[in-house]
Amino acid sequence: METIIENRKNNTTEDTSYVASLFTKGINKIAQKVGEEAVEMIIEAKDNNDNLFLNESAHLLFHYLILLQARGFKLNDIVEVLKSIH
């Protein structure tokens, strides 16, 4: 998934995808989408529908991966930070 996001980030002029449009709109819009998806995931976490919870969790992770790339990072950078937490 990160490779697809990176390709769309690097080809925003030729790519009309949703991901490319987010990169074109900038970091504020990407961060806003992460916040929206986080709220939706929290709402679904309180209910009993596992499918909706997992779906919203996937949306959150997807948008977070986009935000990471917008800032020049990848998921592995976060994994390394987690490894250092005692």
C-alpha cells in the first residue's frame, strides 16, 4: 500500500486518483481526513458491529499512511519508534 501511495504522491499531475488529489490539496487536508477517520473509528468501536469497526480502522490506517508520506515518513519509521519504547 505504501508503494501505491508513494507513486500517486509523485505523479499528482498525471494521476486523478483520490490519493493524488489529497496530496494536491496539501498537508492540512490530509491531516483533516485522518482526524475525521479517527472519530468515525472511535464511534464504531463503541458499537457491536465488528465489520464497521474494521472498515473504519482500515480507513484510518489508509489516511494515516498518506499523512506519514506527506511528512516524508513510512510506517516502518513508526515501528522503529515503537520498538524503542520500554
